Amino acid sequence: MGGTHGLHRFRRWRGHCLPGGTSHRGSHPRRSWRHHLCGEGFWRHGGHDATGRGGPVRDPTNPRPGGLWGAPVRIALTGGIGSGKSTVAMLLARHGAVVVDADAIAREIVQPGQPALQEIARAFGASVLTSDGHLDRPALAALVFSDEEARARLNAITHPRIAARSAELLSAAPPDAIVVYDMPLLVEQGAEALQGWDAIVVVDASDEARLARLIARGMVPEDARARMDAQAAREQRLRVADHVVDNAGDLLGLQEQVDSLWCALTSTDT
């Protein structure tokens, strides 16, 4: 994040971008956001990465209005597990954003034959590998989510590789792009990870709602709580947010908030 901004909670009304409550945290040194009519032309369907890999995802039928600033707008998107962050990333991709998915990159770097997988096996033993040589994610999760030291060892193996690949993909974005870095552990990376963004977007939901969603996915409640506890607290994420997407409601309400967020991200006073 290039500086401090005002915190926007978005709602949708008659096609206008209207932030709800605003908590001012200073002024952005590079751009200031404004509200404007957001026409339906911003919305397109598509935008999924069919390969499931961590590369940029962009809807080719709907490029962002180009040439506004001559450099990509870099947005960090974060949220706790079960918050709906990935859904927000998909909706932004449908609008035309380039999405770099840190979770997809994390899966990519531990495929069989990758150095990271070999290091993980050396650090945690053969029990974290399946019979065909893939990473046994449940087995690894059982070792690290309740053990801070083990989690730190895993992060030391994976995080530098994720960061390097992410930086490569972010730098490859075209100059007229809005680039969204979908990163669940942004706050956990420390103050340095918060720098260099034009805005930080936090997808927020109560701990109770997130837990219910994780259980609905088939997670054992104890495992779900352990994964939530291994991440930053909700208040820590909200403290660094420039824009908050409140995912306490239904999908339609979430779509409307993302529409309004897109209005803000594609608008600037010059």
C-alpha cells in the first residue's frame, strides 16, 4: 500500500457507487477515489482460469478502460478462510481485472518434481506424501495448523517461492490493467507486505459465519477453528483495509458490493 487511505464500506444504489460508513485514515499520495455512475458495460461473464494455475486471470471480452494512468493499478485482496474472498476475486475477474491467485501458486509450487515438495518431505517426513508422490494436504495440515513452529518451517519453504512467482506475474500485467493479488495471508506477512499497493480490499465476515461455511464444506469443526486461529484476527485485517466488502449476506448482495467496488477502482480524480 503506497500510503494510507479512507476506509470504504460499499453498498449499491441505483447504479451509483456509494460507500457506506467511512473511517478516514489519511490521504492517498497517488490517487483519490471518487464515485460515478457505473454503467452495465463494466459487467461481463467469464474470467475463470480453466487450468487452475496461479497465472493472471482476465476476461478477454472486457478489458478495463485503458490508459488512465499508464501503469497497472495494484490491488491487494485478502480475507480470512471462509470469508468469500475467492468469490470476490472471481467477480472482479468478470469485470475485467487481472487476478493473480496466491493459493493457486501455492498449489503449483508443490507439484511432484518441484523443489518445494522435496524440501517439505525432508522437513516433515514421507508421511506428508501420497503413494503416488503428491502432497498429502490433510496429513500436512494436521502437522502444521496446531504447531506454530512447524507452520513457520513450512512457510519458510513455500512463502519465498510464492512471492517470487507472484512478483513475476504481477510485473507481467499490461499497463492498463487493474491487477488484483488474491492473497489470504497478506496481514500475516508483516508490514512490508502491506506496502506498494494502490488499495487493500478486505472481504469480511463474522467468525461465526466463516465457521459455518467451513463446516458446510465438510470440514471438521476443530480443524476449521484451527485453520481460522492460524490466521490473523478479523480486527487485524480490518485495520489495514482501504475498502471492505461485507460478505454477511447472499450472493446478490455480494455482487452489488463488488460492482460498487469496481466503480471506485476504475475511477480517479486527476
